[in-house]
Amino acid sequence: MTTEANKNAARLLAGQAHDVGRASLQEPPRGLLQRLSRGLLGWREEPHHMVPDTPWHDAPSPLRSGWRERAANLDGEDVFSVDYQVCSECQLAWVEEPYTPPEYQGCGLASAGLAALRDEYGDVSWHTLGGHLRDAKAFWIAVGSGVAGGYQKRELCPHVDLG
């Protein structure tokens, strides 16, 4: 596929951001067994959580325990991902480490993925933990425009674990 064809496919994928496959919120029994045995029992070769075979999916974050990852896949290639956490008690939410490969930047994947999260979680204020790269400031300003919280830096509430 040519680069322009990839970009067109990514733009179409961005339009499907609200159609999300979901992995279970529950920890698999083996994972629970591992935690209870402090890692002595329950090991296995396959991944802890099966990621749905859908273009957009939501699954436990591979980087942060207790967080979720919203991601997009185009023809077997990860083209967008972001970790997020929502505290319904405080009406606060955080996103961390959004990533889109350079070839797909500017195709609307991050904007669409973040908008789908905002729509899904309703009236929460969206933030980050900060520490953004200098090159990312324009991105955060653009995606934060008109968003409650504006993706400004905010520490986690006491109900949320960094993981």
C-alpha cells in the first residue's frame, strides 16, 4: 500500500473510533493466582489479556496496572494508542502517552480516539500527568481546546493508582 493509501485508510479508521471492541475488565484467574502467590503460581506463555480483534479496541494497559489502553489497528499495525484512567468519584480522567507513528500523524487518529473516550465517559474533566515533550505542546493545545480540563497537568486523585 502506498503512503497516501495508508493515510486515507487511517482517516477512514479515525471515523470509526466510536466502534470499539473491549477486552475484559476482570483479571484472568491465572493473574489473580499469580498475585496471591506472589508470582510463584499461575505463569503462562500467552498474554495476560486478550485484545479484541477489532480495528479500535480497549484493553488493560500493558504499561500501567489498573489503567486502560485505547488503541487502533490498521492491517495488523498499531497506528494509535493512549493509556487512560477515569475516577467516577472525582469526575476526573487522565490520559498518558498518546502515540501515533509518524506516517499516520495528522490523519485524525489521536483526535478521534480521545473524542471517543470523552463521549464515552461524559462529564469528566480530562488531564495528563504532565512531563510532555516540547514538540508535543502544540498537540495538547489542539486536542485540549474546548475540553473540560484541557488535558492540563494534574496529579492523580487518591482513588487512582499510578500502577
